[in-house]
Amino acid sequence: MSHPDRLLSLVINSNPVGLSGGDIVKTYESLRPKGFEGMPADFRELGPSYRAANPAGVKLWLELEHNAVTSNPFRQRAANAITEATLQHLQVPTLLITGEADLYSPPALIRMVAAQIPNSEVVIVREAGHSSYWEQPEAFNRAIDIRILRIRRKIEADPIHPTSIRTVRGVGYMFVPPED
């Protein structure tokens, strides 16, 4: 977290925030049995409810997953080591989201992370695995919308007609700094 002064809020989805060392990392690493990474990607990342109810969605997800480039040569290195102590000094409202059936970052693990972050909140997306944004997009987006509304109430003169955090249809949100 190189520039905490640039953050109004933080959303962390289905991961323990890149922690280095500590009890949370030990728990995270202990959750996956030997051979877990060799199991089918849809089993590891999509919840059983979604796999059972939406075969067409699973097929599309698998196509996207197959074409994704996630190998180490393409990953950006972390600029800072993040420890549990680092999290305790985080000063912005933080939303952590996970699926109730997330095998990588189950709710108990995300609650452990949240316990280290002052002013944090956990949303558990029902009937979703690691890819809650894909499996339950309405619930995921609603959690983000509520977070944005809370920020607007703090910084906007009129949160119903915002000027600083604008909604960009089909894209998301855009921060427009106030003019001096």
C-alpha cells in the first residue's frame, strides 16, 4: 500500500491481500490439500451451487479461464511486503468479499483478515465460490454499490447527485477530484 493517501476506500475480493508471513498465511496455506492445484479449475474456483445450476455459465467461465494468462512472468511484483501489522495501520474503510463456498479464501479466513483491518466489513456472497463476481454478479455488484453510496454520503454535498464519484454506465465508477 504505497499511497494510502490516495485511497477513499478499499475493496478486496476473495483473497488474503497478498500477506507475507503470519498466522493468516499459515492458515491460508493449510487449507489446500496436496494436489489441490491439479484439480479442475472449475471445481477449485466455482461453487457447487453454481456448477449444478448453470452448466452454460460454467462452460463460458472455463473458456475464459483457459485463455487467461496468469503465469508468473506476467504478474506484477508487489511493491511492498504486506504483513498483519501493515493491515492494522490501514486507515480507509475496507470491504472484504468472499463466497460462502470459496475453497481458496473461505469466510473464516476473510474474517481473520478483516479482524486485522480497522473499519472493515465482510460480505459473504451466498451460493458462490472463489469467483463470486461471476457466479452471483447481482449480489457482488450490490455490495460495491452500497460501499460507493457510503463514500458518497461522506464526501458529496448531495449524494443523490454526485459530482466527485460518478457512475459510468457499463464501466463502474470514476473519481473526479474537486476543482480548486
